[in-house]
Amino acid sequence: MRKALVVGIDDYPSAPLHGCINDATSFASIIENNGDGSPNFDVRLNTDVPTKSILKEMIHELFQGESDTALLYFSGHGYIDDVGGYIVTPDMRPHDVGVSMDEILTIANNSRAKDKIIILDCCHSGALGTPRVSGANATQIAEGVTILTASRDYEYSLEVNGQGVFTTLLLDALKGGAADLRGHITPGSIYAYIDQALGPWDQRPVFKTNISRFTSLRTVIPQVPVTTIRNLVKYFPSPEEEYRLDPSFEDTNSPNIEHKVIEPYANEENVSIFKELQKLEGVGLVVPVDEEHMYFAAMNSKSCKLTALGYHYWRLVKDRRI
């Protein structure tokens, strides 16, 4: 019950583009499945849609019904005038350049889909959801609607080496760059990823939303297994406690290895626990106490403790949200 309309248009008679079909094809390919290969979105990829009428019909069809998520991605020309913004179609004429962004938002606002996500990689795309006429009701963002655009309403969206700058970063984010520790990638985390990658003199992405629930656009295999994260409450019964270590936790501290060893020697159960704790340290959830590395914390019989981020995930596990 997750569907996506992906549109890329290069074939503009008076001002052809070169990277929009590449962008749309790449986006469709990655959003179709999750990182483990499981199905994600049912994607309809359309390139060089010839007319405003056809594109508008596609958008109406996307937002019909009661799907869990309806996602619109567009890469092509954008335009803005005193009335509002538009995604441009090849049949553009003076005063009728394409589909109005305000109209797209109205269609999404009226949709019965639980989550409506609109991603635009075109010039002036930030005009979506920004009223140009005082008191215009059409540009109010209804609950469940999320907008992510390549640039502000007065900015151009750039192409480099046959691909949009924005979509290049968007794809990197969807491949895992914007994933949380559980492997979830949300529109908000994608925006944060792109925002940090673009400098203050570059085009600036725009993020607008009105949601009351967590929405994952894609999941990837997490850096640390979820089962390991769930063990936070096992190793730390309360978030203030420290987990005591000793040399028996270090795998290399064994008489079978030719170097100086310290009693107690490596213990299989403790070594297994220590490897999980080291993974948790690697993603910033655990830190050694009074030592720079976990190895020395074990060999010197010190301890480790939760970080502030570790406490956050400890609480999620405790509340059975992971």
C-alpha cells in the first residue's frame, strides 16, 4: 500500500535538459526496494511526459485511494510568476507553462492516503507550500503532507555531470547516508543530510511538513543489529549504571596467543558481550570510563557507560519501541 509516481522530463523543445531522466530512473530504482531487497514502493516511472493534461491526470491518480503512502517525485523545469510556482511540461505556452504547485498541494491535501510526500528537483521548487497571494488557502499544508524541494522559490536547481545536485545527495541519503541506527530513513533525516552537504552559497533545500507520526521512506541494513541495541537494557539495567569490565572480556587475552596475558583469561561469554559493547561504542551509544579505548577499559578492569544518545536508545528499548 505504498505507491510512487516518478517523473523525469528532459525533452523541452525550447530548453532541453540532460539529467532529469537519469535522476528519475535512479530514484525509482532505489525507492522500489529496501536495503535488504524487500519490496518498498510500487513505482510508476514516467519520462518525458508530453503534456500538462497527462501529468495532471497522473498526479490525480497517484493521490486517489487510501494507500499508506503516496509519493510524488519530479525532476524537470520549474517556473514561478506572481501567482505561484509550476512544474513545467513540454507543451508549455505563455501563461500556461505546466501544472501549478498550488494545485498539486491541493490534490495532496485532499488525498485520503495516510502519508503524502512530494519531492521536487526543479528550479523555484520551494514555491510549493509557500503562498504567493495573501490569504490563499490552497497553500496550507494539511496533516500527513511532507514537502522536500531542491531549492528555495527564488533559486535555480543545478545539474552537474548529467545529474541534479539535489538528487545526487538524495540518492546518497536513501542508500544509507541518512539512516538512523535502526536503518530507517525519513524525509526529515534526508533533509538534514542534504542541508549539511550544501554550503551557505549553494542552492538551499526546503523541508515543510505537517505530520504526527513516524514515516520511513526506506530502510537499510543497520550498522548494528537491532538485537544488539535491544541488549542495552540487559547490560545497563538503569541508564546511570556502568558495566564493569575485566581482562576476561578481551578476546586476545588468551594463553593460546603468544603475548603477555592477564588473569582472568578470555572467557567466551564475556568476549561475546564485549564484542557487542564495542559495536555499540562504534555507533556512539557506549563509551569507556577513564580510558580512551574499550580494549584498555577491559585490560585495566575499568567499565563503560551509556552516552546521551545511548540513553535515548535505552529508553526506546525500555518502552518497547524497538
